[in-house]
Amino acid sequence: MLLLAGLLAAGSLAAGCSGGTGASAPGAPSASPGSPAQADPSASAAPTAPTAPTAEPYRLISTTVAATQLADAIGLELVGIPTSSKPLPERYRGVTEVGNPMTPSMEIVKSLEPTEVLSVTTLQYDLAPMFDKAGIRATFLDFTSVESMSREIRLLGEKYGAEKKAQALIGKFDAKIEEIRQKTSGRKAPTVLILLGVPGSYLVATEKSYIGDLVRLAGGKNIVQGEDVEYLASNTEHLQQADPDVILRAAHGMPDEVVAMFDREFKRNDIWKHFSAVQQGRVYDLPEPLFPTTGTIEADAALDYTVRKLYPELEEKP
């Protein structure tokens, strides 16, 4: 099993790095079945919080799609945006592109004379040295859970005088989480297996991953408990013993190819037919735009989708 970081990097490159996630240090050891997959080393790196509030004019660059969407949601102007195959907010039409989220052009970034550059913690290991060498101040936002993303939104709002819009966005997440809590209260939590696929392979997502966090908030119980990493190498025999009620399959990069890969795996590997989730038709492919590997401002919509799959009986109620 290849490293998650390498897999995500390959998937992102194949998809034009539109998601803005996934990177690792070269030469890291491979994960063995059932052992922690070393998702990029930045997973353990501390996020860098935006600096103190400022009333001075700012020149802000966003190097990922998720950070760009957040900037738009709270009304921030940008002088640089990532190069992406995904649509970016209309507000930034004509703004200078600074390149792939994993490998932004330091030359272009520096030429824009930014006061701050936004990236995400999943890219911190690789990008922090590059920004440091170029003398560019970079902030790495922690979007690995809804809670950490809300914290980053609040900090950016405070720094750039967008507190009201930031709080409104956070409030939207909080309201959705409370709504789901009330809907699922008293119901047995379904057990869930989350598979993250990239072209050619797949891993198991733990509660430490963003999608794992969504499942937890939606009232599900991940069959993988007590892990400190976001992803593990797959061991189908161990997974079958846990026999989850629901299997969620997420695709990172080239989603059509990954779904086809999952379909072949589930058809050719006989062990899958012994899973209750397969027998009951409770295997779901998560739409990639709503379920990237790091959080987005569409977290409330992703939670809605997740709870519908975990608790289909709620849809039947008037």
C-alpha cells in the first residue's frame, strides 16, 4: 500500500490539483496492512494562526480552493488565487493565478507583494520551507475538522474585520450540527467504514480525517477507533470482522476512475460480499465536490448528505 500522501499527490496532479490538498515528504516509509498510513508529515504539524488584527491595507493570496471559497464567503479581496480546474468565486475573476496548490510559483507569489499567503496544514510540511526561503509570510489553515475550520474562520474574520460574516458562517455549521443531534437523538448509531480512493488504491479513513469527522457529527460510529492518524492501510479481513452497517466510498482526484476502481474491487474480491453493508445495499459513493480530504464552507451540505445515508428512515418521516 502506497502512502496516503503520495497517493493524494498523484490524484491531485491527475485532476489538475483542483482540491488543494495532499502532499508529503519524499521517501517516507510505506504502510503495511492494518498499520497507520503516514498521511503527509504535516498532519502532526501545528497550524499557524493568522497574526494579530490589522486595520492596515492588506494584500492577501489564497493558494487553495477551500481557502479561496472561505475568503469569498467572508468578503475578503485577494491579489492571488490558485490555478484550478474547479470553478472559483466570481469575485476573483481576473485575479492573478499563482499556480498549483501543491507547488505555487514562488516567483509569481513574491511579485504580488503579499502581506499574507493562505494555504492548509495538509500542505505545510512541503510548502513552509519554500515560503520561508522566499521570505513570504504564510498561514496554514487547519481544515481537518469542522471544529478546527470554524476556529480558522473566526480568526480570519477577526484579523480582517469580517467578524459578522465569519460568525454567520460558523453559526450555519453549528445550527446544522444541532439539528442533526436532535434528529438522531435516541437512535442507535450505525457503524461506518469510510474508504478513501485514489486511482489505483484506497485507504481507510479514521475519525481524525475530515470525512471521519463528518460521519461522527452526523451520528455515525466509525469502525476504526482510537487512532491518531487520519488514514490506515486497508486490511479487508479485519474490516469484515467489524462488519459495518454502512460503507462510504470517497474519491480524491479523477472521481469517475476511482468509482470504477471501487466497483471492480467489490465485484472481484469475494470478501466484500460477506459485508452486511454490501448485502443490504448500503454502499454509497460520496460526491467528490462535497467530500474533499479537507473541510470546505459546504460542510453543512456535506453533513446533510451524510445523515441521509446513515439514517434513511429520517427521510421517510413527514
